[in-house]
Amino acid sequence: MQQYTLKIDGMMCGMCESHVNESIRNAFSVKKVTSSQAKGETIILTEKDLDEKKLKETIDKTGYQLLSISKSPYEKKKGLFSFLKK
């Protein structure tokens, strides 16, 4: 699983976050998308690699500016009582 972190300029409210999330969900097959206007970022979890050019085009169509994209492997965090599950 891959995690993409997008730095996005221009999000001002919860509706902005929803607009970005919906645009990404419509353009790509992703597991999870969350945005934060306070941090100015969007986190995408996906099984497949995403086309960064298409990702930039998708964000640009929403009216916001994509500043940067970083990609890293994603490992699910273990819960507090995960040691009990074996």
C-alpha cells in the first residue's frame, strides 16, 4: 500500500476539503482520502501507484494549487492491544 501526501494551497474550509477529496475519488481508485485545510495537505492511501501528472491535473481542475507530492510506503499502525491478537 502507498501513501501520497499532497501539499495544496487554497483550501479555506471543510467544503474545500470535501471538494478535493471527491475530485480525487472520482479520478482514481483509492482506499482512503483525507484533507486538512489547517495543514494544507491531503493524504491518499492506495494499492496502486498514481499518475502524478493526472493527480496534478485533477487538483488544478478544482481551482486549488498543488505545491508538492511525496510518496511513501504505508504500514497499518498497530493498535494498543494488538499484542493480544495472535
